[in-house]
Amino acid sequence: MPAPSRDPLVRFVEVRKAFGPKVVYENLTLSIYPGETLTILGGSGTGKSVALKLLIGLLRADSGAIYVDGQDIVNHNENQFLPIRKRISMLFQSGALFDSITVGENVAYPLREHAKMSDAEIRDVVAEKLEWVGLPGIEKMKPADLSGGMRKRVALARAIAGSPEIILYDEPTTGLDPINTRRISELILSIQDRIKVTSVVVTHDMACAFIVSDRMAMLANRRVVAELPAREFQESDNPVIRDFIYAMSLDKIIQEREAAGGHIHVTQAQRVDELDNGGRP
């Protein structure tokens, strides 16, 4: 993790955001340091994905400041956002692949849009990035021919094709089985090690969060209530954090039992005992 004395690459300062009468952020303040992986956690409706959309200009803050490399982007127009977006890639929850074109064309898309490269150079980059995510040689396949886990990996290859400075991951393991969840989490770590990118991960998957994170931020009550190194977060006695980790771990146990066709109506004492034993009955 970066040394605390380093200047943040991204800073949210007293950001307010509302959708009509619903206030999502009242006073959001958060720092993201160069080269780290910060995971944002929080319950439904706390605005985890809203932070990512504010950062790339898909949504606009009502007040406050959002600094990228020292530049406040809150009042940027579309033209001013273009150079910011070239530095940032986003892995969408659905993968957001174009079904009408091949895998290779999907991965090449940001290069054709933003990079001045020859067709041969683009083909080389596409092949390299697909190899990085463990899918060499599938350029000619269509997204419809891929499993859910493979689609996520292709989307990740596309996200890193343009060598971004910042990658935003919106629920990267949603809809995946435990094996593919682990694979995607390890790929996030691998990409981090290869290109030293700054990563912001939004997830409710605690296993993924603890694998990939340098630091973790907890959203509640329309603001960040805790911002800690991953180990300290895991061991925190903050009741908001403890309740969230318990609830997410319990959900995982129930989902795994339902998938296996098992009985899920257990007592509170049994639930606590299972969590203390890593989810084993």
C-alpha cells in the first residue's frame, strides 16, 4: 500500500449527491492513493456505485469537490472530461460487452477509439491482454459463446487494453460461482502487480474484498464512516463494520446452501457458530 504521506490521486471532499428527495451523500470525503486498491463497501442504497459514476462524469455532484490528480472535476463539461476518461477504465457489473462483435473486437474497442495504433499493434495488445486474463486465442469467438466467468475476464481484458491509470470495478464478482469469484479476485491482484494501476472496487463480496484490498472504506449514513487498511477493517470493532461483515457472511452461507439444495432454516446460535467456523456447519 502507498505510504500515507503520499498525495492522493483521487479525493472526494464533502460531496453531496441527491436524487430528488433521496439524499445519497451528505458529506462524502474519501482519499484514494496512487497504486493502491481501495474497496468501497456498504449496504443497498448507500451509493457505492454512485461514487464511480461521479468520478467518470456519468453523474454530477450537487456540491463539494472531486479532485483527480489535483484537478477539481465537479464542474467539468463533456469536453473537459475526455482526458480524464482516457485515464480511467471501468469494469461494469454486467461486463457490458458488445454481443454483435467478436471478443477480439471488444477488447480492441478502446484502442480504436483513443489510441493511434496500427491494426497489427492492436492485434498484439489484444492477444497479450487476453493471455493476461487466461483466455489466449479466443479473439474470433462471440460473447454469446462464453460463460459468465469468461465474459467477465474478457471485460477485464478490455478494461486494461488502453493501459489506464485507474480501474473502477463495479461488483466484479456478481453472478459468479465461488471458483470464478476467486479467479476474478486473483486476476485483479495480478493486474495490479503487472501495471501498478490504482483500483477502486465496489463489492458486497467479502471474500473478494479481503483478497484484493489494500484499504477498505465503509459507507453508511450518507458518508464514509470508516476508512482503514484491510487487516484493520477485518478486525475492527466498529459496530457498523461488524454488522456488515456478519450480514454479508451470513448471506453467503445461505446462498451456498440454497445452491446445494440444503436446509437453510437454522437458529441464530447455529448461524454465529457457522460464521466462527468459516461457514462450516
